Amino acid sequence: MRRPRHIHIRALAVLAALAALAGCAYLALRPVDLSRWQQEGAGRWTVRGTDTGNDSVVQSENANPGLFFDPADQGGGRLYRITIRVDDGSDDDFIGFVLGYQAGELTGEPADEAGAGAIGARPDFLLIDWKRADQDYMDLGMARAGLALSRVTAPLRESPGAWAHDPADGVRELARAATLGRSGWEPGRDYLFEIRYTSHSLSVRVDGIEEIRYRTETGTLPEGGFGFYNYSQPAVTYSGVAAQRLSPLPWWALALLLLAALLLAAAAARRAARRRQESGDGTGSDGAGSGDGGSGNGGQGDGAADATSP
Ligand SMILES: [Ca+2]
């Protein structure tokens, strides 16, 4: 039995519209549930509920390097949006983020005794850290004020790597921020971070300004999840944490798909209108009542077709 062409077009239009809707839902920016995140290293991380869920966390200790991260996040093209704020004017140390992080990499040890986290035993992740003020501290070297991107290939602890970005200690600086590279954070001020991370590129915007843009020309950036970083800075709040999958297709391909769905829907609507008009013309006496009778006639037509082609 051959189906009429208009049914194919209508089905295609419905499928295209559903695909477009599913794509939009899949790629939507959503609040992140921080109650499922984990802590590694030093610090005290306390999740706080808000109107939009468990999307806020406070780090309250003045301690050695520590992380709060999403063990379920395996990256694969994400946009993260976070507001960060320090409510402490007496200290001047590090706040920040990690990317491409897998459990256990901070200390270079497996995440658990069963070895489930052993994949993270060899550190290789990206660190975005932001110090408030220059500080030459004991034998750790000089920590510079400002926002910087580094690649970490050794455990992060109280040592020249975490403190001074010493490449000999496994922390190699890749870039400093465009306008905040030598400027510290200010206490009592909200900063909106938007971080885009794919296997080959990283973009960090702060309050709408792109501060860091980094691409790897050889190989890929570290695979893994997203997390918050702290080294010796209490009273840090991360709030409004939200994440979004980045489309694997460029914007113009998505626009073409949407346009195709709209064109198919328009074609289906035109055909349906023409069929109603034709059936109205062909029934003579029904003509006067064709406004209401369109669908009724359509139903009769289908019934007749079924009766003659079992
Ligand atoms: Ca401190």
C-alpha cells in the first residue's frame, strides 16, 4: 500500500520539529546539582541550596590546595557559568577552577582502594587560578597577582608548583588573562565566569570580557571534568553554577536544520489546505458548510480509501 506524499511530508516535518526541540533541550543551560560533587585535598566545602537547587558552595578554610569537583563530568564540550565572590578582605590567596580533571589527580593517588579512580593517578589537567596580591613566601618562590591558565602534570600541594607556577614542580603556565593577568580579585565583588572547554580549545570570559583563549595545535587538551580550586583562601562562594553541552555542529548547521523543519512544516500546511479546498469543491452541496465540514469530509475520504484497498 502506497502512502500519500503529504503524509510523508507531514511526518518529516514532525520528526524535524521534534529533533529540533530535543536538540534545544539537550543543549540547554541547566543548574548544576553540587550535592553530587566530591572534595579532594584540603579545605571545607559546604553546599548551599537556593531557589534554583543545590547550585552554590562555600569554601571556608585557609588551607593547602583543595578541589571540589564533579566526578560524573567527563567533559566532551561544555560551557560552565559560575559567579564567584570572596567575602574576606584580610587574605589574598588563590581561588579558581580545574578542567579536564579526573578523580585522584590532585594528589597523584588512586581515588579509592578498589582502584576505580586509578585512571587519575597520573596528574594531567588544567588549572585556572587567581591570586589577589604578589607574595614571595619562604622557599616556595613568588606567587603573582592575577588570573592565569596552567597545565598541571604533578600533584598539587604546598610547593613551588601550586604557589609560583614552577614548571620544574609540574605546573606550567600556558597563558595569563588579557586584562586581569596582573590584577588580583577584589573582596566583596561578584565575578561572572563563563568557561567553554572542548577537546581542543578553552575560552574564559569574566564579566563578558574574554580573558583567556587557548587552543592546542598538537594533541588534545586533558579529558575529564570541571571543578573548583582553592589554595589558602577562605570565605569563597561559588553560586549560580550552571552547565551546558556545546553543540557538536556549528551554528549555521543548526540554523539550516531549523530552516528545513520550518519549510517542511509550511509545505505540509499548504498541502493540507489544498486538500481541504479540493474536497470542498468536489462535494457540491457540502460547499455551504465547508468551514466545519473540512475535517468530516477528510474522515470520509480516508474511510473510502480503506474500504477499497484492504
Ligand atoms: Ca591564606
